[in-house]
Amino acid sequence: MKFVDEALITVDAGNGGAGCLSFRREKYIPKGGPDGGDGGHGGSVLLVADENLNTLIDYRFQPRYRADNGRPGAGRNKSGAAGVDLVLKVPVGTTVYDDESNTLMGEVVADGDVMTIAEGGRGGLGNTRFKSSTNRAPRRTTPGTSGESKRLRLELRLLADVGLVGLPNAGKSTLISQLSAARPKIADYPFTTLTPQLGVVSLAPHRNFVIADVPGLIPGAAEGAGLGIRFLKHLTRTRILLHLVDVAPLDGKDPVDVVASIENELEKFSPSLAARERWLVLNKVDLVDPSELDAVISALKEAFNWPHPVHAVSGVTGEGCELLAYNLMTRLEELAIARREDEDAQAAERSWLDQMAAEAHERIAQLRAARKLQRQGVELDDEDGDDEDDDHGVEVVYVRD
């Protein structure tokens, strides 16, 4: 199945039914008075999170949705039936934006979350509503109001406990296949991974966490180069980032420069994301001598004054992977306990997540606006020297094991 993390849809809520103009007419009751019923309310359009879904692909093929209209009122004070609400199921982690104003409307982050994205129109009033002591035969009714019509942009953000970041070919796919049951495509060329991969790391019954591997980042990713801008947003819901560094790169890049470049891209995309707890994971240690590895670790700690854990692993041989998984699980449990027992910590966590999401939204909106101007022929300074949307037309497959 294709992984589609964005979709544009148009939703129309149902219109309210008109009020009825009617008078009671029965044998021996020549002037029975008004008995026109109210119109029914129009159906609303609701968004419901469903944990069984993992892509927005259905909304690419069917972009328009409309709820039922309310029925008009009838005589004998019968109200019209309300229109049936239209329920649209989306994956957990879906964010909704008004595409015209580019404003955030909300998100669904847990299974069963419900969000109203278009309100149905109200039903009109029948003439019974207007009778009074001075107007016993009113002929006044009101029509139903129109339902809301909106053009919306749905964006899916993966919900994972741990996110992997690093340059292409740093070994992220190999590591996630070593830690979990996920089996991403692995090859010796850049951008082998074209889709976020989710894997469940299970240490014992009821002790597991979800790890996400996103396509490799390159310098300029925050400006749209490579596949970065499309998938950086998926990291905004993770609690811990694993910064994977190849200590034996074929191109001979200095690990210090590699860490600095990724840190710079995260900072430009979202300062709050860059400030997220980030562990340094040195991969492919089976290809270097222990003395060289110690020198790399010392250089990184000295250059960045690294405050978080540093792990040395090999995704191929499995060296250090078990300890990494255990320490991650322990840390995630500590964070979960803190959120449960401390309301301030829970509020701070939620505020941080919202801030990262807002910064990511603002960055993506800036790039969208810039590309729109470019299509209109307005020349803009392009920091990465590339005017194109580099991931346009890329078909990706979403895998969860």
C-alpha cells in the first residue's frame, strides 16, 4: 500500500431543512391555528481517528465529501428529520488545516478521537414558532441555514516513541531491522528508504516501544532538499531522537561535521525539535579499531558538550543494540511515570509537542508560499540552490511490523 501523508479534500456539511407553513384543518375545527413544524438540522462532517488505518491514500482518490441535508418540517407540528452526520475515518496522528487560510484547525492523536470539521446548518422555524396573542395565524417561516463548506489539508504525523535521524546510508534501516521485526529495504546507495518505517521493539511482555526511521537528511533538508521537508514533520511526535552517525563513512566525512550538519537542519526546521532529548548513536563500530572509536567519541563530546547518552553499536553484528534498546525502554518508562505523577510535567510535555508542531507548520507554510511564488514567476533566493520539490512524484510504501 502506498504511504500518503497529505491529502486535500473539500467537505460540505448538510443544509438545514426549511420550516413549514401549515394550519390545522380538521372537521369541526375551522380555525385550528398554525401547526407547521421546524426543519431538521443538516448533518455535520466528523473526523474520527482509527488506529487500524495508516495512510491517507483513500482521500487522494475521493477528494469531495458531503453530509446529508436536513428534511423540511411538516404539518401537525412534525419536525423534519436531521441529516445524518458524515464520519470520515483517518489514521491516528492526523492534523487538519484550513487550506485557504492555512490555519491549524486541530488534530486527532488517540484512537477514537472525534473532531468536527464542518458544522451542519440549523433547521428553519415553522410558523408555529411565530404565533402570539396578537398574531394567531402567522404566515412567517424561516429557511434552514447553509452548512459549512471548507477546503482542508490533512497531514499525517506518525506517532512513535523514538525517531531515527541521520544522513543517507548512516545505517538507520539496518539498525531498525536489528532492534525490531521491521524489514525495510536495505542497499548500499543513498535514499534507499523512501518512506517512514515503524518497528516495535519488544523487550518483555508489556515492555515495548515504537521506533520510526525516516528517510535520510541532507544539508538543505529544512529548505526542501532531498526528502527531508516531507518527513521531518514526523519527528515532532517522538519523545527521544536517536542521532545515528556512521563512524566509517566511505566518503571520509568527519563525524563532528556530520553531527553539526544534522543539528543545523533540525534547528532550522524547528528549534523545539532540535532541543528534544537526542541520543548519539555511533554505528558501524565493527569497521573501526577501538582506539579510533574512542577518539571519535572524545571529539564529539568535546565539540558539542553532549548532555545525553552516547552509544556505540553495529547494526550488522548487533553489537551494543541490546543495551541501547534496554536503556531506551528504561528512559521512556521514566518519562511516562513523570507524566503520570506530575501534572506540570504533563502540561510541559503537551506544550512542547504543540510548539514543535506549530514550528513545523510554520516552516512548511513558508516553503509552500515560496514555491507558489516561484510557480508564478517570482524570483526568490533559494538557499539550497534547488527550485524544485525534490520529492515530487515519489511513491512510498508504509510498513508497520
